[in-house]
Amino acid sequence: MRGILLWACAVSMAAACGGAADSPLLDGGTSGGDGGSSSDGGGGDASQTCGTSQCPAVPDGFELVRLASDGTCPSGWSAASLVTSPTAGDGACGCGCNVTPPDCNGSGNVTRELDYSSTPTCNYAATTFLGTQGACSPVDDLVLQGYHYQTNPLAPTGGSCTYQTTIDKTKLGSTPATVCSPPANCPGAVCGGDVCLAKDGDVDCPAPFSTKTLVGTAADAQCSDCSTASCTLSATCTGTFKVFTDTQCTQGEVDFTADGTCTAVPTSDIGPYDSYSYTGSVASATCGGPAPTSTATATLDGPKTICCK
């Protein structure tokens, strides 16, 4: 009775497996019969697809990837959206003006002119004052007797300028590129006729992967140096000359713009005024003369080398 039960179980197991003659697991994938080999029977072994034994040798520092011709990676793969073939159009690089401002608030002479006519001429010299750098200074009974006044700013002192390289990102271009990496649990999926090698940086491609594509995170440009070009600072000053009816610069304030323009006296109160202050500031400061030019060479940020057959 026991022997009958064992025979029945053996028959049942064989039926569940599709029969011993049809099972590559039982016949070891040998030829003969109709079971086929282990590589083409029963849907195959996943380790033969995900394993890397069929992959080409990978040089140190490289990894196996694919370049997606249509920008799409297989489902489950990692896709790196990069760019290639960078371009730099006209004006991508330039030379900008870098200015160290001059001093317009020193202690030099603040000259003034006035007139007594109905039209602005400012053809008479008025009282000259020293710049006070914004501090209050006494004056002895100043009377505003002119019809128009012109206050001249202090001349700029010091300051400098240099040229520095600038990049206009809107003048850069590139072509999209997608690099595909296989899932971590199936590294062998990348292997095939279109498998490529990848390595960070701009490096040489090893044989037989001789077709090189340089990709990166973004287009950039390398610009020729501007800093060696000579630069002459062009600067002007302005300021505010204030008079007060008290000696502490707190009462009866009257302001005159120090810009060298002849304008009507800004008050009907001729004074006397017993204190004043002068504060200067930079009106303009630029690099004088024509700017030098800078030549652009298109580059890639975060370069990565892709090597394909």
C-alpha cells in the first residue's frame, strides 16, 4: 500500500511540472527530446537577464549606461536629463565695468555763483565754503541777496575701475540628452548592442567604445580675460548745500543742489543764516572709453563622457 502512495505522489509531481521530458529543471537543459535548453525553455531564467556575466568588461571609473535616442528610458530605469553640443552665440561673453567709487564728500572748496537779474546767469562769485562731510559748521550772518544761485559740487577724488568678464546665459544653447541607468536590482538589463560606458569628466574613450559624446548639466562658456585691459574712471559728483537760521543746523533750513546749475533762489527769506552743512555723493562713475571684447568658447557644466560603439 505504501509503495502505491509513493508512486501516486511521483506521478502527481511530474504532472504539476509539465512532465519530466518537458522540464528543463529536471533534464538539466540537455539536448534530445523536445524540452529544449535551459536558455530557451519555460520563459528563461531572470538571472540571465539581470546578471552582468554577459556584459562587456568595464574599465575602472566607468559604468554601463544607454543613451536614449528619443529621450525616454525603459520603465523602472533612472533617467538623467542632461545636455550636449553646447553653443555660444555672439555676445555670450562681454567685459563689464567694475568700479570702485570715488570720494565726493571731502573737505575741499564748495564754490558758488549768483546773479541779480531776472534771467539765470550766475555771473558773480558768491561765498565759497569748505565741505563739511555732512557735519554742521557755523557761518557769520550769511545773507541770500542774489536772484539765482549756482552751487558747484566737490571734484571726485580717488576711485578706480577695472573690466571683468560677464556671461549672458541667454546667448548659450545646447541639445537635450538623456542617459539611462538600469535598475539597481537588475544591472545586467543594460547590456546589449546599444550599451555604452560613462565616466565623469571629459576623458578619452576606451576601445572598442570609440564613439564619444560629451554631456553635462548645462551649457556654459569660457571667456577670454578682460581684466588686463586698461580702464580710466569717468566720474562726477553732486551734493547738497544747506543753510540754517540757527547755529546748530536745526532751524530755518534752505537747501541748494550742488550740481553746477544756475537756478532761482529757493526761498524768499534772505536771512541771515548762521550755520551750514555740505554733503556730497557720487552722481556717476563708469569705465571711460570703449570696453574691450571677450571671446566665448562653449563648454558644459558638470561634464560626463559617454562612450558607445
